[in-house]
Amino acid sequence: MRFAMAERRYDPQEIEPRWQAVWADERTWEVANESAADGVAAPRAGFQGVGGFMQPGGLEQNSYVLEMLPYPSGEPHVGHLKNYAVGDTVAHFRRRRGERVLHPMGYDAFGLPAENNAIKTGIHPRDATQASIDSYRRQFRRWGISIDWSREFGTQEPSYYRWTQWIFLRLYERGLAYRKQAAVKWCPKDQTVLANEQVDTEGRCERCGSLVEIRQLEQWFFRITDYAERLLSDLDGIDWPEHVKTMQRNWIGRSEGAEVTFRCEELGIDYPVFTTRPDTLFGATFFVMAPEHPDVLRLAEGTEHERQVRDYVNHAITESGEERGDLDKPKTGVALGRTVVNPVNGERIPMYVADYVLMEYGTGAIMAVPAHDERDYAFARAFGLPIRRVIEGTDPDADEQGLPYSGEGTLVNSAPEFDGLDSRTALAEIVAWLDRGGKGHASVNYRLRDWLVSRQRYWGCPIPILYCERCGIVPVPEDELPVELPEIEDYTPKGRSPLAAAEDWVNTSCPTCEGPARRETDTMDTFVDSSWYFLRYCDANNDRAAWDQAALREWMPVDQYIGGVEHAILHLMYARFFCKALSDMELLEVQEPFSSLFTQGMITRDGAKMSSSRGNVVAPSSIVERFGADTARCYVLFIGPPDQDADWSDEGVEGVHRFLGRLWRLSAEVAELAGPPGEGSPAAADAQGPDLELLRKAHWAIDKVTGDLRRFAFNTAIAAVMELLNECRRLRDAAGTETLRFALASAASVLFPFAPHTCADAYELLTGTRVWEQPWPEADEALLERDVYELVCQVNGKLRDRVQVAAGTSAEELKQRCRVAPNVRAHVDGREIVKEIVVPGKLVNLVVR
RNA sequence: GCGGCGGUGGCGGAACGGUAGACGCGAGGCCCUCAAAAGGCCUUGUCCGCAAGGGCGUGUGGGUUCGACUCCCACCCGCCGCACCA
């Protein structure tokens, strides 16, 4: 036994802070802007910068690796740990491959939890937020994440939100920020309005779960709908998970069709409707408006239905989204006592109000074609309205009972010039006919609504707008930015922003006419703050501008973005919109912020989401204290494929910890035994026996980890290093110390992105050098191929034997070797070989009869 | 209802159409120790068999193939989106 066992203890609590101090002192992970003469710190003199050694010509590629910024509340949870473990691994891997990597950190620090906490405790949101930020920063540093801390900021800092306001004003100038009166979604618990995206399917606030109410309010919106088409089509060009793209496509909800005008002759008003099936126009037998439609009451006024309509509308608009959205409930509605004229045939059809028509979509009114639409059909049956078939399906059997039929087919009962046409042709011709007569036109409709950004809350970015009695809406002049949040006494929301109570702050004078003016008291949706933070990182310390274009050119777009799938629509769509809008203003040169997106899966415990109410929360800090940061990081990556959900296991953590301990201890022992590094590196050419075997395994592992890192298969990458270490342990007595040194150094080198402290330490013990300054190792192709391998011998596809053969053995020879293998003979004897399949390097399959 | 993802040992999970179960956990046996902790060595899909070996095995049923966890068809189950979007 050459090695004394377990003499040295693996002590991450000593190792990890030691290396963290080196990286902090030397500012190892900072990158300077090449373009910049601004505030971004340049690396310390004398330090070459990571990657510089790889491409002496200075040809390094810049790359930008970013994890979604955290909302700081309390201390980070395991979801953060996984998020930053993935990002840091990617960042390290890219650096070692010669890229200059921008890997910054910040905090999405405005938001309701801090404000609600202030209401409860009286602690200023600013102070509570600052405490959380400090705690997050402390943890991230303790995790050893390779952050460029010189670019850190929080979105609540005036030096940041000054530029959020500046962007708001740019959007306002362009007409992309506007104010309008609308039916908006109001959360009664959070006491603020919400954007459509922030209300879930059941009509609940995505933050607190309360059922939202609808209110008529005048609010600020961003005109994201102007970008619907580009937001949709540009999805094709970005490397994002398909399911995220699908979710965005569904959310944007593009549909092609036509807008057709129906005229109410009694009142002389035109009502356009959107339809995707203008080919069914002749089948329209009634007309339906949403209860929220502004004309409904006016239409019914003076008719015998007035009272009924009024009652129905009142009921419908107070009904919750959940009740109204119930698909199983029978259709309800009330006749308006008015008619509209179908433009294609001049028919007068009755008007109804019904809650199955939504004000938010299309024009808030529809033509109803009961024969060819399920919902209209249900309504027609309930109200005894005529059903007229105008499309005959292609399937002749399904016809008579087959209503409603929503497929394509041949037109019937329409007009002589259209009857007999197939629905597609008819659709085009009918639209053309409408267009000629000024009765309609082809049209594209989107489900996407404009982004409501006003919030009636305190702890957010003030909207930089004034209301002047004389001049109306006046933007705050740029040189007066930021409009800072005033100090207030009472955060309690009262249906309007708490800022409204800050009289001294609210009352100001108009910059144009110098008359009295009042400040906008709403703050911005916090998703505004996070829609551009990745731009600010590129030039984080610029106090003259939001950014310098040259800085953006250097880093944007983000090469690899990493975060949770819960932002698939919200943040990821808003950020895309900002990019497009800013680029139209020539403030930015990219159209898409995130070239490549990775969405990590959730970590659950006992199959359930971790939450303090369930009491199943695993605090990363407790894991780090017990096992060290490297164990915590490796574990969350080893647990399974990183894009899938995974269940936490305490035993699994211990397993990873044992592995890191074995790696470190064996490295320490080999380093001690082998003496100072440098001399006698193992030459592959003359290695043989166990040395060759171990060398091969090392190169195999290098190759495997490299490939796995490229495809984000972190779990199998770690498994490969485990295999290499197991091989080192198996051969520790048989192989030479230099071979062992090489094998262990290789293990430490490729595991460094996952477990940077342990690997930096082991690597230094073994080689006397800093692993992060070494280029990523390359596997020796020659050593990846075996000179002997195990040939699998199958009979009728079943494994019957294995034989050792030399690499390069001919197919004929392989067949022969297979045929004579003892257990193969037992299965072949007395039967006829009808076919022999040879897969060189793998197997031979004998087909017998 | 529509769309997406998934279903493999006791558990988490591996497997370019080519040895199913890598790696880890757990479990069992053993070593070290006065003992414990830590560490080390071995076994571990399942059934039959002393063994050699054989049968069965990747949600279900079909198909393609010399060969299917992998490809095709039809289902079942679970999770996640979306859903009266005209």
C-alpha cells in the first residue's frame, strides 16, 4: 500500500474562502470594456486577464453570459443556486476556451414584498431591500460565483432608475408610451392595476392569487402591440427552447381574417367585426356584442329590452373571470331589440349582448354563424335562432348531423357567384368583394394587448410625467431626472398611489409655462426595470448616459441567458419589446436581446414546490455551511438534466460531497508522494499497462466533459469525472505517480467549472499552477481509440458472447471470431447461418434459422 | 378541447437504431476502530440454477428492422402552458 489513507481532511470551509479571497483581491472575473474610457475598472496592472494566454494576438471573442437577475428577498433559495451554478459553469467553460466573458450581477429591487413589509413593520422598503441585497451578495460571493462585481447595481438605485425614466420618456416621444382610459384589471389585495400578462388563466393576480376585478381607469400603457408581428416573426431566428417560443406565439395569438362592417340602420352606426372565416358570412344569422361594449346600453335604450340589457350587463361585468370563463356553463345573453345589416346579402339580423363575446379581443362584437361555430351554435340553440349551413364538408357521410361544422369545404346557400367554390377560394373572393364595396378588408388580429405599466404603489420607479393645468401632460425635462421617490409616512395603499399623499412632492411647477403642475403619482411596473438591465451591465458606471453605444456593440446581444421558465412570457417578451423599440430609435443595434436561452427546471422537495408554508424549504446557506459551496453547486447540477424539475435529496448531497472529498484527498496524497511538479510528464507514446489505461480514461473524460458542457449535460459531465476518479482509485497502486498526477489534474481541470474551489486547490497541489489560467484541455484523439476492444457477438440479435479483438480487424475476421466464440457455437450449432451483420468496432450479429 | 414535456431497477437518472440500467443514492456483507464518526473493499434489475448458463424486463397494444428505450401507428397515465380569441 503506497498511500496512507485518509490522512488529510477535505475541508471546504478552509479551502473555499481562501480561493474566494484570491479572486476578490485580484478582481479575476472583471472584464474592462475595450472601448471604454469610462468608470468601468480596468484590470489591475500586471495581470494579463483570463484567456489572454490563449490567443496572444488578442483575438479573443467577447461573450456575454447572464442569469436572470434575482429579486432580493430574505436570502437566496435553491432555485437561485441552480440558476447561478448553471450560469457560472457556462461562464468558466467559455473563459477557459479563450473567450472574454462578461458575467455580471444585479438586483431587481423594486417591488411589492418590500413595500408590504414596510406596511407591516414600518421598515423603509429601501432599508429592507438593502439588507436583502447585502445578504444575496454575501451568499453569491460565498458560492464562489465568478461575477464581475464592478458592474453591480440594483434597479432601485436613483442612478439606475434615472435611466429607466429616461427610456420611458424616449418611448413617450415616440408615441410608444401613452395614457388612456380603459377597462383594466385591478388586484384588490395588492391595490393596484395589473398588466394582462400578470393575470393568470383563472383571472387571478399572478403575484398574490387574488381574483382580479375590472375597473375603468386612465392609465399609462406601452404600445407593445405595434411590435406584435416582429415579436412573433423574430422568434424564428433565436435559439430558444421550443416550448418557450410556443408560449410566446400563443400569447401573441396572431390570426388572419377580415374586418367586416355591419351597419345598424336604426341608429346609423357601423360596427366592424373581426372574423377568421369571411367565407361563412352568408351563414351569419345574428350579431353579438360583449357586455363591456360601450354602445350596448345606448343601443337598447328606448327598446322594450332596455331594462333586461341593463341587468344583464351589470351582472356580467361584476362576475369574476373565473365564473365567466367557465366553458361548461350554458350560453347566456339578451336581445338588444336592434338589428344590423349583413353586408353580403343585405339581410337584417338581430343584435344580442352575450358574455361569451370578449371586449378585449377583436372589436368586442362578432357576427354569429351558428352552423359553423360551436359557440354560436350553442347560443342559437339556446335562443331558438336560425341555423343556416353555408359550407358543405368534404366528408359526405358526416353531413346531416354534422353541425356545427368548423372545417373547410364547399360553399352553399351563399350567392351564385360564390356557391360551389371551396372555402379558401371563396374566402379570398369574398374579402376582395367586400374591399371593393368598402364593406370590409383583409385584416390580421392579435391577442396581445398593450402593456399596462402604471402601478398604484410606492416602491417602484416614478413615472417622469407632470400634469399641468394649462399644458396638459408634460414630460419631466431630461436634466431633472431622476424624479426621486419622496419620503412618505404611510405606505398603505388606498386605491391610489401612496405617493399622492406626498403633497410637497406632488405639487410642482410646469417646466413649460411655469404654472402649477402635479406629478404623476403612479410608479412603473417592476417589469419595466428588468426590461433593460442587461444593457446597463455593458456600461454600468456611466453617469452621463444610460450606456455608450460602443459598449453595447462590444457585448450585446447576450450569448447565453439562463433563467426559470416562469418568465417565458412576462419578462422575456417585455425585454424583447424594449430591444426592438430602442433599436428603432437607434439607441441599440440588436433586435433580440438574448440569442440563446436556457430554462432550468425547478427543484422540488418531496415532489412539491418548496415554500415556507409547506415547511419543506432547503436553505442553500445550510448546505454550504455543512458541505461547502462546491458540493452544493455540483449537487444541483448532478441531480438530473438541468432543464427538468428534480427532487431534492439530502443523501444525494452527501454522495457528491464524498466524491469531492475523494478527489481532493487523492490529489493531495499524489502531490505529496510525487514531489514538485514539472519533471517527467507522462508521454503517451511509451505508456503501457495500467498507465496507458489510466491515460486513456483521462482523455476519455476530457472529451466527454467537453461534449457534455456544450450540450448542457452537466449531470453526465460530473458522472464522467467520477468515473475517471474511480479509475484513479482502482489503479492508484499500479500506475505511475506521474500518470496519476496527470489523470487527477485532468479531473480537476475539467471539473473546475462546477467545483471551482476544490479544483483550484487540487490543481495547484498537483501542478503548482492556477487552473483558471490554463486553457481548456484537449483530448488526444489517438488515445480515444482503443487498440483492443470487446466485440459483441449476437445470435438473432441476442447477446451470446464477447471476445477481445484488435482494433482494425477486418470484417471477415470479425465474423470468424464471432462464429467460433464458445457460447455463440452453442446457439448456432446445427442451424443454418442465413445472414451475418458486422458493425466494425462494435458487434457481429449472426442470423440463424 | 388544443399545444408542449415526460413514463427505464428500491430511488435520482445513463444509453449516435447496436452489450439496457453509466454515475450517484439506498440496501446487504466485510475491513479499519476499544467504540463511534470518517474512510476503505465487495455485492446489488428480476426469476430459475450450486455453477456454467438461461428466461423475463424501458407505460399498453401493434408495426418497421438482422437488431427498437430509441423510428412509425393507435392508446393509457402524469405534469406544465393555453383555452368562449370569433
